[in-house]
Amino acid sequence: MIDYFLTLHPVIQALIATLFTWGMTALGAALVFTTKNFNQRFMDSMLGFAGGVMIAASFWSLLAPALEMAEANGNTPWIPAAVGFMFGGIFLWGIDKILPHLHPTSPIQEAEGIHPNRKKRSTLLVLAITMHNIPEGLAVGVAFGAIAADLPTATVAGAVALAIGIGIQNFPEGVAVSMPLRREGMSRRRSFMYGQFSGMVEPIAGIIGALAVTFVQPLLPYALSFAAGAMIFVVAEEVIPGSQEQGNRDLASMSLMIGFTVMMILDVALG
């Protein structure tokens, strides 16, 4: 199965990987059918692990290939990396300013400043998480697209590990949408549909990212760096605070260290 996956075109690989991340969102949302509660320590450890994977992947799977390609193109390596990285963070910061500020990583957290009308709240919650998922899908797409450019630092292992990290982080996002909606009186089926819908955009973004860097090579250093900046912003703004806000700081921190180490081993040793 792995050998067959390696033979596929990077765009197809990106599609499969982002279908996995979407599936993890749906899996989290599906908890609304089975339980009213969840293990907070397990959820926080998952978030911490995903944060570590995403931090490591931001360098080895995204920034390192961006620096290498910029240098190979005769450019000053740090300029595309710095510009793309900062723009990725600023892009998500702008989304947070435009949309109501939601923290989807905590299933028990309520939205801030949203009108109590349930339909409006549901729409805004799904929209906010969906907008955050677009850069995540792009990150996976450009990671696989970089493989088509034959960069030594761009590896399938690194891209797969990045998708796994995002998938782990998407699991509690699905819970974060479906559980509160169920508590508000929405049916289990509709709560699940809202929850999984937020991850539906990732396969689309992944294909776009992979195609863009495959056919427009000069954009690749900026696209990789943009994805890295967006990933770091998500980790700093959502993942790390969400993993520690229920008091499991030591568990979340050690899980982050483990996630970082696993990603480093996957990308460096296997790559």
C-alpha cells in the first residue's frame, strides 16, 4: 500500500492526504453519536502532540525546502522565506480580525461576541474553523508539490507526517463544532454534518496548493514559507493554548516534545 502511494503523482498524494485530514475532522464530529463527554487529558495530549509535529514540519517540510529552492534560483534565501512566513501568519491574523474570534480547539469553549441566535452561531462557528482549515490544506498541498520539484529536503515522509499532524489537530476541531451544537438542542445528525463540513475545504485547498507549486515553480519558496507561517500561527494561537487551558500543561508540553521528536525522526531519518 505504501509502495503504491509512493508511485502516485504528488497532486494525487496531496488529495489522499487531505482526504485523511478531512476524515479526522469527521471522526471527531462523529463522537456526537456515541458520547456526551470525552477524556480531556487524552484530547490535550493529542493537541500537544499535533503541535509538536506541526512545529517541526514547518521547518523540515516547508521552510528548509523554501530556503534551498530560493538559493538554487539565485535569490537571497532568507527573503522569500521571511516574506512568505510573515504573510502566512498575517493572513490568519487577518481572518481572526474579520471573523468572530473562535477557539475551536476546546469543545467546551463558547464563542465570544456572537449573537445568541443558534442558526447564526452555527454558521459563524463552521465558517471560522473552515477558514482556518484552508491554510492547513494548502500546507499539505505545497509539501507534496515540493516533492515534484525534486528538492532533497522535500520528502514524502515529511509531507505525510505533516498531514498526520494536521489530522490529529482536526479531530478535536470536529468535536469542537458538533458537541456544542448538540448541547444547544440540534439533532445528532445535523451536529455531525456541521462538524465534518468544516474540514471539507482541505482537499480542495490541498489540490490547489499542489497544482500551484507544480506548475508555477517560482512561487514555491513563497508558498512553502506561507504555509509554514500559517502553521506556526495556528500552533501558537490555537493548538498550544487549547491543549493547556484545562490545566494539563505538563502532559501537553511533553506530548508536544514527543510530537516534535517523532516528526524530526520521520523527516530526517526516513527522508
